[in-house]
Amino acid sequence: MKIPLVDLKIQYESIKPEIDIAIQRVIDNTAFIMGKEVAAFEEAFAAYCGARYAVGVSSGTGALFLTLLGYGIGPGDEVITTPFTFFATGEAISQVGARPVFVDVDPVTYNIDPNQIADAITPYTKAIMPVHLYGQPAEMDAINALAKKHDLVVIEDAAQAHGSTYNGQRPGTLGDAACFSFYPSKNLGCFGDGGAVVTNDERLAQRVRSLRDHGRSSKYEHAELGYGHRLDGIQAAILRAKLPHLDDWNEGRRQRAARYSELLADTVVITPQHLPQTTPVYHCYVIRTPQRDRVLQHLRDAGVGVGVHYPIPLHLQPAYRHLELEPGSFPVSETLAGEVLSLPIYAELSDEQQDYVVEHIRQSLDG
């Protein structure tokens, strides 16, 4: 049996007529960059998140970068975040000239540990950037309380958390702004690259709109130096067609996740846990075992697509050697990096496929 880690084809086939009509509509209108499709998706996605504004941009990384710029964060500033995340989280901070300051993660949720953030705040700190890792929101009440006390901006890296909730609220309303990726494998993914900044902050929304489009104030007038971070019309149309299905797809992921956890309950692997005030969306279903590499290879040999999110914490990446953070600096993140394993997870995953995956996990552990 061949089971992909992510099956984009089966999702496309389930709503093929809607997607094809959306793409053809853009082609017929020849509105390939920005335009009505982008505006319509922005309105729909803002409403879905429960926020006032959504600004479509070229990628999740672009969303982080433009949001940091929009809040005036740059050289000499510090932004607190987690080292256990995809590289773009730290990269965007560095791209604006600021310094990423890492704080270790909670060993249960794998999200940034709020209890350690206070010790990392300095006079140079301007923002906290929690990551809603694997689709579970970070502990936002504690993070927001610290931010308020120290007059800091909270920027949610929500690249994996489309449709999740924290105390009934969705990302985009949990901090000052949330940054989403619509990379094809995301819970809400387009057919290329795309992203969005979601916020209730009108000034930030206006600033990001300007920065994404070369600082444009009218067609040929540019009020500032900006960037080419616009969202394509075709991608927006695809996202708009997919959005009404997102809640059902997320519920399907939760059901698949619950079944994995039940099937693995009597094994030695550690299955995901989540905070009671959160509704996760399982962008990744991640197990932990010290025998990770053996399990990974066994599953791959059996035709199961698996992944490791993420094998190298940011502070140990070659690009961050200049921070002079040695192994052992963030022990929880480093332990996780050596033990986590992502299993196939999507709404269309069948019981038979899950049984096959779990059977081979058991075989690898017994071996």
C-alpha cells in the first residue's frame, strides 16, 4: 500500500468542478494579479476568522515580513519566538534587520512556553511571535498578558492553524495580527504560493496593503519603498472556492487524529495533547519516540509517507551560528527535534490506511 503524507489530488477531485470554475473565471476576466478575486477572498477570509481585515500577500513568509515592517520593527529591535518551528519564522525577523530571541517550548504542547518569555524580555524587545505549531494555538492568554505589561506587539504565526480556535476565537483575533500561509499542503492551501495578514488593526492593514504593492498610493504614485508581495488572482479564486469546505476538512482531520491516538494508546509512542481551551486542526499529526529514525525508515520502506517537522531547531541552523547558541541551549526543542514524526493526516484518509500505518509502527517498535 502507498500512502502519501499529504494527498492533494484526492482533495482536488472532491471539489473539482468548483475549483475549475474558479480558475476559468479568472482566465476569462484576465485578472491575474490582485483585482476582484483577491478582494473577495480577503473579505471572506476576514469574516471567517472573525476579524475586520485580511490582506492577501504572496506567501506566509511575506505575511510575517510585511507585518513586522508594518509595526516598524527593524534593526536594533528584538522579537521573541520559538526555536522549534519552520525556518521562515526566524527568517522574517532577520530579514527586517531585527534579532530573533528564542524561548524554549512546552514539552506537552510543543508551543512556546509562556513561563519562560518574561526572562527573555529586554529594553530592545518589540514583539512576541508565538507559533501555533501543528495547528494548535499557543497559550495566548498568558502571552497577551505579558505583552500588555511590557507594551509589546503580538504577531501570531498561524501558518498551520487555519480554522483552529482558542477560547472560541480564531487566529487573527488572538493577538495584534496573524500571518497565514496558503502553501499547497496547508489545511487551506492554494495551487502555488500565497499568504495573508489578518488583523483588527486598520492602520496595519493599510500599511501592509501599501508595502505588498511597491508602496503604491495610486497607479503610478508610490508613497514609500515597498515590495512585490501581491497575491495572484488565480490563487485567491482557488482559496475562495476551498474556504467553505475548511471546517469540514478540519473536522475530518480531528476525527482521523482521534482514531490514531486511540489505535496507538497501548504503544510506547507519545501522541499529541492539546490544551482544553483550544480546538486544534492537526495540520500535522505528530508522534514522539526515541526510536524515531527506525520507525521512520520502516514506514518509508512500507510505502508510508512520513515527515519530520522539524529536525533542526532554529538556534542550531547554520544561518544562525552568529547567535552563538550552543547545543543544550533549548533542551525541550532539541529533544523534540530528535523524536518527532509526522504521520499521514487529511480528511480523506481511510480507516484501512490508518490501520496499515499503525500496524507498521507496531512492527518497527517490536523490531
